Amino acid sequence: MWNKIKDSKGFYIAISIIFAIACWFYVDITVEPDTQITVRNIPVSFEGLDALRSRGLMISNSKEVTLSLKLSGQRSVLSQLNTNNVSVTVDASSQITVPGEQNLDYTVTFPNTIANGSVKIRSKSVETVDVNVIRISSKIVSVSGAFTGSVAEGCMEDGFQLEYNDVTVSGDKSLIKRIDHAVVTLEKSGLSETWEGTLPVTLVDQNGKTIDSEQLSLSSSEMDVTLVVRKIKEIPLTVTIKDGGGATEADATWEISPKRIVVSGSSEDLAALTEWNIGTVDLSQVITSASLVMDISLPQNLTCQSGEKTAKVSVTLPKLTTVKQETDNINMTHYPANKTVSLVTKTLEVRCRGTKKALELLEGNDIEVNVDLSQLKADAIGTCRVPAEVTIPGFSELGAVGTYKVSVYVS
């Protein structure tokens, strides 16, 4: 069968056609030198801009500069070229020395995989890159945050935290003069927690109108921004009532103003917060009524959004009365070593409180005054005042009101 095929005329015709096609591809792809392509919209990059700025100059062109090149060479070589790997570079620092309109020469560079001389530039869309060079004017402008969105119900926006408080803007003096400040604007709706992200910096004039910054250079064209979002909750204020002076919590009535405050914080911090205790009212220091101003001292992770810093606590003891009773039942304990102490105060007037019926049974000897001499200073000499503890041990429903001191002589 093979002998019949190779001896046939058709076999040699097919071989000839295949060989001819291979030769055509070889000549067309490898040998043919006159193939041309056009690479369009090649971006122009500028080198030496930092050196240019050190001279107080900058290129003010706002839009990206591009150009097109018509190239010739072997098809296999040209097929490797495109807008992304053909580079056009302008050495700005070596060509620019003064402000004004400038016509700059540029350099075309091909990829390293392209041999030197294998590609020829037949024509260029522009012979030079035309730019406008200006003297640099700089200004430091403050940056503020603007929230144009909304927060979820039960939440509040609590201000911005910005990566930078100001930015330096450089460029044409006429544009710099128009700048009043800069803003970063967040447009988000229904925020229920603190937002963090990066936002662009926008320049605005005194009227709040945006200034085109494409012709200006900013030290930071965008920055990291945090918008603090906090939960809010209304909670009641409470106090602790400490029994004393013959009065108990059941004997007292009290009122706090304000009754409630609005607090903000994280979801976790507010979850378990149902009330806030502002302090303790010691009934032994209340005669019949008292009006106390107490600080609302919240922890650092909470903020009183309703603004109150103090609360007024009004306490009354409507069921109890008081009488003054003198006693000479004064005892001293814990005498200091190497010193003699004698009482100067012989009798002490004590305000006693309780029910009217119990007070009618009270006598002076029922009251005990205990003086702890360990409270004397180590160098105490002469007449000294020492705190005294007053009790009425035989009457559980009575108590002494106020604080007391007695005089002693130390030698």
C-alpha cells in the first residue's frame, strides 16, 4: 500500500504544497523586514521630578500625556510590542531650568527581549512633549471629616479620627490662594458600628466649592479615616442608702435629679448596663433632711451624652425625730506608751434620733462615748481634739446623728 502511495503523482503534489506553505511562513515571519504596526496611546513618564521640585518648579499639566508610534521590523518581533511594554520617558530635570511653556525631547525604550536595531521608528504622533512649567507655591491646609450618611436607630456618630490633621498642597499660586481647607467625606447609611477605611482628600474654597486638585500636588491625596459610631442607652441613676444614726433605708425617702441620663458606648459595654450608682448616702450624717450634690463618674469607656456631670440627691426622714441629750459616760481606750492622757471634755451633748416613743425613754447614761487614743499623733502634747464614737447600746431603734470630738490633755 505504501509503495502505491509514494509512487502516485498525488503524493508528490501534496508534499510540494506543504513545502511551499512552510517556505512562505518562514519568509513572511522571519525574513520579511518591512512589516509595520502602530502602537497607540503610550503613556509618557517624567523622570527627575524631585530634582525639579528642589528648584521650586513643577509641571502643571493636569492630564496624562500619551503619544503614538509607527514601528517597522520583523513580524515575529513586532508581535511582542504593545502599549504596556513600549516606554516613553522624558528626563525633566535635565531639560527644564525655568518656568513657562517647554518642548521636551523624549526617549523610546523597547523591552529587553527585543534586540537593538530590530525595530525602527517610522513616525511619531508628536516630535516633542509640550508641558507648562510653573513655580511651586505651597500651603498647609487643615483636614476635617464630613459624614453625609446616617447611623442606625439607637446609635450615634461620635466624630472622626483622621490619619493626618493637615496636608501640604503645592502648585500654581493662583490655585493655592483659593484653597480654604480640605475634607474627607463619608457617605454610608445605617451604620451601627465604628467604620474604618481610606477616603480621598478633597480641597474646597471658602464657599465649600470643590477645587480641582489634578493640577496640584498633595502630601497625601487620601488617608485612613475612622468614624466612631457608639450605641446610646437611657439608664436610671441610683444611690446606696447606708443605715446609721438610728435610721434605716426603710425610714428614708429620697429623690435623684436628674432621674435618668443618656449614655453612649460600645454594644458590649452597654449590654449589661441597666442603671448607674452615683454613690452612698450615710444616714448617720443626715439629721432630718439633706440635699447632696454627687458626681456622675462614668468609666472611660462610657460617655454621658445628655451632658450631666453631677446629680442632686434629696433625702428626708419623715418618720423620725431628734433630741439633744448630754452624757458624761465617756471612756478612753488604747492609751499611748510613756504618756499620760486625761479628759478635758467632761460632758458631751449628743443629737439622738429615733421614734418619739423611744426617745422619751432615753437618759444620759444610756449613751456611750468611746475615745480611741490610738488616733493621737505620735508627737501629740498638750490639749488635743480626738474623734469619738457615740453609741446607744440599749436601744436598737435609736442612734446618734453627726460626728463628734472630745478634748484630751496629753503629757
